[in-house]
Amino acid sequence: MKKMKLTITGVLVLLGMFMQSCTKDFTDINTNPNETPIATASSLMAPALVNTLTANMLRNRNFNNELMQVTVDISDADGKVFRYDFRATWADYSYNAWYTELTNFKDMEKVARDPKNLNRSYVGIALICQSWIYSLLTDTYGDVPYFKSNLARDSGIFEPPFDAQKDIYMDIFKKLDTANTYLKTGTGINSNNDPVFNGDVTKWRRFGNSLYLRLLMRISGKAEVSDEVIAKFKEIAVTKKADYPLMTTPEESAVLRWTGTGPFVSPFMSVREQDFRAPGIGAFFIGNLVTWNDPRIDVPTWGNNSVNRWRIAAYQGGYTGVPSGYVSGQAPVKQSYFYSQTNSTLFNLQTDAMTGIMMNSGEVNFILAEAVIKGWITGDAALYYKNGIEQSIQLWLPKWVDQVDDYIDKADIHWDEAAPLEDKMERLHLQKYYCLFMTDMQQWIEYRRTGHPVIPKGAGLRNNGVMPARMTYPVYVQSTNPTNYKIAVARQGADVISTEVWWQKP
């Protein structure tokens, strides 16, 4: 691996030298006058979104879901994620995919900024998507290349420095502010190349500002920035809310709809059906849903759909999960699992159009509820909590309307305004856990931030039974960018899964 990566780097350097030596005549001769030499912002957008969501969904399924007890791998082998024991090679896929698509979104921004064909809407969307991906990178790995990343082609920077997470976050906030301004006055975009909002620039603006709230909340526990963060949060949510529109309905959620046509085919379709059904449903995940008689697994009870949306297979007449973190050699019998049938007309996660989730409106409500109970903003935490539950369900079951009060009552999950803060946080984040189902690494990241919801710990866990705090850097980074890798490790801490990232540390 080391030799191969070094060879690739050498080829890139040589290629860069060759390209710089080309003459203007060579460029003129080899330019096709009948084709645009630079891709349009519109043409770059959809492939980059599809590729990013593909990476997110696959890692959500086999990494996030295993850590957060949505599913449990029925295996006694070593290196299993659900035991907090995973190999360093797990780091490569997301790291590579996210940086690749950052190049495309940066190209999209560059093209859209061309004075001859300026399009402020595409600039704004490109900035939002870069912010989204960079936040995933830094929340997953910690300090990562940011300010000088993705510049090998244009600037010959093959070994970019790793930037401190605090600095990354502060610049992301600048990007999101700029995007909000640009989209306020932006022009329309090509709906055919927008699989998320079908060309609705206003909804992109709502997504960018909602993402802003997510990231402000994420670093709010750091004393060195908390005052600044809370002030900005209040500005977006209260004092200048008209200038920062947010997602307010499930229809405004940022979801790439998989149509099944052309490039918009769910990445789950590439997974063999028997492999998709292989993991058992975690006892924690399914247990709460059964107790609550949740419509996402038992729609017929609620009388408005013929099948459940998540298509969890029953076991011996009921929904039963398996415990996570079991000791090697004591593998349980798989019981309920996510049903899969690619040629079926029934809803199931492998073919469902709604699995490409970037962020949904239910999450925004839970973020606002947390801000209220922490005293940052005024408002009705109980109402935000109820709306979060309702919209989380409606994302999957649009016809489920005017039933949330009955659901909360029967499930006995009422909001208790008199409860201590930690009890409120547990109740809120248990519902948010289900709201974040299928949303990249967000369940894992939020658990690292808050410690909620409390999940059971099996006797077979590694890493001293502590939830992994990060992914390690890809092994090849140590050989292709050794100097900056060492600087990052010296600043952040050992390159191991137990080293906390900046916003996790006291």
C-alpha cells in the first residue's frame, strides 16, 4: 500500500510538471471548439450529490448503525464495529469519497463565480455542500486538511496541512453566512440536475441555515467559543429569524430522492439482498418502537397505509431484536431484520426513495428544543419536542397527520417541563435518535456530544467499553503526508479511536 501510494504521488507530481510545461499553442490546438472546456455548475451538482450520499448511506449502514445498536452483526469474528473493534482500513472509504466530492463542489463554486456567467445560487449551494462535507470529515476524524485541501491540481499542493477543528468550524460558519446571503438574492437553477430540492433555491437556503444550527449546537460545549456560538444561535433562531429561514416541514427536508432511474439509483441496490438482510435489528432500537407501538414499524395499526415503511421482518409473530456488544463465542440467533426485496413493489429500505437523507425538519425541532431547555432562547420546548416527533414520522409516512398527540399519549412519552435537565436531554435525544435514522453518522456524532440516549453496554465491548470518539486517519496518509500527519497527531492526540476531537474535550 505504501509503495503504491508513493508511486501515485510521484506520477501526479510528474503530471503536474508536464502540464505546466505545455505551451499556449498546444492548449489552443487541443481545444474542441464545439465543446465547453469547463463543466457547468449545473452538470457538476447532481453527480457530486449522488456520490456523497452513496458514501454516507453505505457507512451509515455498516458503521453508524452497528455502533449505535440499530443493527447487530451476527458474527464471532474479530474486528467487528458493534464491539468497538474495527480495523484501520475502515477509515479509507469515507475519507477518500468526501475529499473527492469536495473537489467537485469546489469546481462547481469556481465555475459559478466566473464573472462572465456568475450564478450566485450555485455558489451558495456549493458552499453549503462543502460545509456539509467538511463538517462530516472533521466530526469523524478531528483535525483534517481544510484551508489548503483539494489544491493539488490547481496549486500543486500535494501535502496539505491539517487544520485545527476550531478553525475549520469558524470558517464553515463564514461559508454558511455567505451562502445565506447569496441564496437570498440568487437566481433559479436547473431543476433537472437538482435531485434534492428540484431547483427550489429557497429550500437550499433553509437547509444551509438549519445545518448552521446543527453545527453551532455541536461545538456549544466548548467554553472558549460558547458565548459567541449561543449569540449566533439566538440571532438565527430568534432575533434575525426572518433573515435565516429554517426547515419547518418534512417537505423542506434535505433528501436526495432515489427515483431508480439513471444516476439516481439507491446505493443499497448494489448490496446483495441476502447481505442486506444479514444484520439483526438491535434490541435497543426495536424495543422502544415496539413499546411505543410506533407507526414506522406497525403502520396498519394506525389505519393509513398497507405496509410499514421501514419493512422490519417480524420474528415468531413479533418484532424482536438481538443484544449488541455480545461476547465473542456467544453469537445470538438473528431475529428481526430489515426486509429486502429489490423486485418488490412494497416499501423497503433497499429500494426506498427517501433514504438519501442529508438533514430533516424533525432534527431542527429537536435542536431548538435543546436550545430552549438550556436557556439560550425562549420558546416552548414541549411544542418543539412534539413537532420533532411528528415530523420525524411524517418524513417516512406523509399521510400520518393529526395523530401525534394520540401517539405520545399511548406511548407515554410526554414532555415533563419539571424534570431535571439531564432527564429532559435523555427524553429529547431518545426521540432524536430515531429522527436521525439513516442520516449518515449523526446518531454516533450526537451520542459523542451528549452521551444520550443511554444505550446498553454488552460484556463483549472493546476500547474499555467506551464509544469510539473518532475514526483513525487512513494509513496511507502517514506515508503520503508524513510531516503534516505528525503535526496533527502531536496537536490532537494519538491517532487511535479513543482520542477525542476538539469539541468533545472539556
